[in-house]
Amino acid sequence: MRNRLLLINPWQTYEKSLESEYQSYIPYGLACIASIGVQQGFETKIVDCLEDETKTETDTHVRFGKTPNQLKQIIEDYEPNIVGISSTFSMFEKDATDVACLVKSVNSSIIVILGGVTATLPQIYEPLLEQYDVYDIMSRGEGEKTFQELLENYDSVEKKIKNLSSIRGIAFKSEGKIFTTEDRPYIENLDELPFPAIDLLDINKTLKNKYYSRWRNNPKDKKSIPIFTSRGCPYNCCFCSVHSQVGFRHRTYSIPYVIALMKKCIDEYGINHFHFEDDNLTFDVQRAKQLFREVGKLNISWDTPNGVRADRIDDEMAQLMKEAGLVSLSIAAESGNDRVRKQIIHKNLSTDSIINAIQICDRNDLPCIVFFVLGFPGETIDDIRDTIKFAKEIADKYNTINMIFIANPLPGTELSKIAEENKYFTKQMTNSDYFVAIRSNQASIIETENFNKKIIFNILREELDNDEYSVHNVAQPMFWAENEVAWSRAKKAFPKSSNRKVIWEWKE
């Protein structure tokens, strides 16, 4: 019998007050790891707990996805030698740990490997290794080559992975001590990697799930899927957590590789809309333009949910994007104040570049979504008002769709470190707090001598609660000018949007 690898995307648990945040997704990272399992000759299976629409409630919490009994039965029937568990978001660490406990309860000899951001940041994985005996190995950072080496060192006779101390990019516990091996270099030639094993997912069940990608700007009657054409970002925004996983160096898949993967998704799964999830899709301007020329031949639509840099947009780029099927372009402006953007956020981007990119979108009748973040240590009330004023001005002049977030001190970020050092945290953070942190109408997570979140909320209400703007979702305010052109573009980007008036309500 071949060795068996089981990869699990855990269920997700929310406090009841936050259950509306939930949306299921395609576990793209697990599909990438699964392809390595297949390549190494392991019988490989993915269990995506979130493909199920099951919802389990207690008095205080809601869990989405397969139940423990359902997952236990799958583990018992499959009898895996190795189980890999994905923990992409630190706020769901407890769910991943519950799954690991379940695996070990079925068979304590199963080797359990945790991957994702939870397994990468020492402030998270070290306490887990100290507290629990259910994790055998933490796979830190980019996972494919690490997993390949782990599988290569699996001894099917002794039922163990050997030579752990010589495998780069992992952490493990031995004889009561935690060992962290040398960091693994990031993969330079991404084309070496096999295509994600999407065939091991029940993709049709996922796409039909009523929770799937429900807060994304998905076009109607489309089958949507995420895709990556590059990894890494050379910039250093203080709130961004991606570098722990994919590093600063910008690395790209070749355009033929990307197009071949897209064609496979189109031909085999009927995909006709792609979310380009790159952290810096247009960093290499000439490559991006050539990519969009090739994407334009596929007769699909697409969007950029993570936002692109404004200083990488010109008229030719915008035209190529639109001709290639771009539904909406997201631009990460972050702030309307130059000082905040450059000195506090460390985003080396000028206001002129932002305005230029927005004007280009407007000229090309391309829906433009602009991201802003408020509430950074070092910001003043006047700075915050500058950003809101700027957002209103571009909405009025260029019909942008503006989204406003509150700074979220994710583990491992400079923002978190600054808040910790200056005692700006209002409480000891829990998993749920990272959801609350980003919402404009709930309790402050960061308070400085200059502001707290309730002050920010009241300013937003003062500036936006009027007939000049259509505002959607006060928890994460999105707004555009109340005019025909803006509404037309908003409907292209967010087909489900309505003109229902929101209630500006603060929740303690």
C-alpha cells in the first residue's frame, strides 16, 4: 500500500456577533502542497472542511464547515501516514489545533504538520509546541520545497520523518526542547512547481456553496477562482503580514506557465473569472502588460482584490487590462496624507501617483476601487480627516469606489510591534480581536494619545452620512458619489450592491 498524505483545511469558528464575516474560499495553498504529495508518489487527499455549508451553533459561537464527527470518519477511513493542516489566518489557530487534536485521537502515530502563517511566526508556533503534543512539525514560510523534503525523508518502515535537524524551514520539539532549523531560501524558479492539484478539490461543490467568496466583487453567473502569477513584495508597509510567508523579493511565474494554468482551469472546471491575488501584480510593468495581452485571448473576466501600486499604472496598462477582461481595478492608496503614507506606513508612494492612476481609470471608464486605512500610531485627527477628505474628493471628481479599513495589528507586523512597545493595545489580543480590529464600528483595539476608534467612527459618520454619498457596510465603510456614473461603475464591480441606507451604529 502506498504512503498516504491527508491535507486538511479546517472548519472556522466565529463569535456569534462576527458570523457575518465568514466566507468560504478555495484552499489554494493546500492544492499547491497536494501537488507536491502527488509528485513524491504519495496517495494524496484534500479535505476542505469549508466546502460544506454546515453551520453548528452554540450559545456564543458559530462554526462553519464539516463537523468533528464527519472529519473523524474521513481520517479513520483514509488511514493517513501524514496529515498536513493549513492555518493561513492566525485568528483561526484554535480551529487548526482542534483538528490536530482530533487527528491524534484517531491515531497518535500519524505525523501532523502545520503550515501557514500560524506555523511561521515564532510568537505563535513556539507556544503551540510548548503547550500541545499534537504538532510534530511546523512548516515555516513558503511550503512546497519544505514539504517535498519532508516527504523524501519519510521512512515508511519506521513511520517517521528522519533527518529533521537538516531540513530547512521547519520547527519541531524533541526531548522537551524546541528546535528551529535554518530558514529555507525562497523559491527562485516558480515554474519548477507543478500546477496546484485543484483536481483533488470538489471544485463544483465549493463554487456552489452559498458562502463561497460571498464578499468578493464576483460578477453574476460566473465561476471564480483565485490565481497567483508572482510571489513576494519588495515594499514594507507597516501593517502587511505577507513577508513572513513569501518574502520581499518579487518572483514571477513565466507567462506561458500562468496562461497554461488558466487554460486548464477554464477547460476542466469551467472557470470564467479569476481573482489575481498577487501582492504586487504590476511590479514589473512590461511583464504585466505582456501578461494582460495573453490573458486577453482567453475570453474571461478578472479583478485585483489585493490592490496594485498606483505608480505602476499608465494609459497603455489600463487599456490592456480592460481589453483583457478586467472588471475593476483596486488601488492601494492607504492614506490621503503624504506624511502618513511615507513616514508612518512606509509606503513609498506619492499623492500625485495616486491621482494620476485614478484619472487614467476614469478616462478609460474603468471601475476603480481605492483602499484606505485609518488609525495608525503616529496619525493625528487632522491626518485622519485629510484621508477622508481626499477619499471624498476623488469620489466626487473621478467616480472612485472607496473602501476604508481600520489598521489591524496582525502578528509579526511592524504595526503590532509598535503598538506593543508603546502600550497602545487596549487588551490582550485574542483570535476574534483581529476581526474586531478592522471594523470601524466596534471596540478600539489600538488607542493612542491622538485617537481611539470611536472618535474615528464619529468622524466617518459626520463626513459620509448624507445624501452626497452612497455608503455600504459601516463596519468596513465603502462609498461612492451619489451620481449615475459612479453607480454604473459600482454595479460593474459589485453587482449585488443596493441603495439601501445604512445605519451608523456604534457597537460596544
